Amino acid sequence: MRRDKDRLLDILEAIENIQKRLTAGRDAFFKDDLLQVWAVHHIQIIGEATANVSANLRNKHPQIPWADVVSMRNVLVHEYFGIDVDEIWDTVTNDLPKLKQQVEDILRLVD
């Protein structure tokens, strides 16, 4: 369970790293290549950490779309030149806040 906790903390840290850089809003995000790369990099970290969460923990918490998170990471890593910035923005503004709350809820249970 310690390994799972570490991976969940990695996910949480990556989400927080993305969120602290998105304060300027959508237009700034779409104009700033470095900010986009920052977000993509941290989404990859989230996917990698998710891939290393145990099957036991994933099965106990099916409310998180574990496979989708890992799949997003795989797309970003292997199809880098086909990244859709709109999809990245949607992920960081809609999906990550939900994932953050879900991970925080799980961390309260594993502490």
C-alpha cells in the first residue's frame, strides 16, 4: 500500500503543478507553447504514476477512469506531434480537478 500512496501523491503533485501555472486562463494557455509543454509533461507523469498503482487499489476505486488516464499518457508519449491543444485544455480544466478530488479522497483512506 505504501507504493500506492506514493503514486497517488505523485498524481496529486503533478495536478497541483499544472494548476498553479494555469492562472492566466485559456487565451494565455493557447498562446504559450512552454505552458502547453508543461501541462503535457505533467499529464504524462500522472499517466505513468497511474499505470503503477496496484490493480487492487484500482479495483477498489472504480470511480476513477484509470485506463483512460493511462491511455491519455500513451497518446501524449507516442503521438506527440498529433496532440490536440483543445483536448489538453479540456483535460486540465475539467478532468484534472475531478481526479484531484478523487485522489485526495483515496489518500484519506490509505493514511
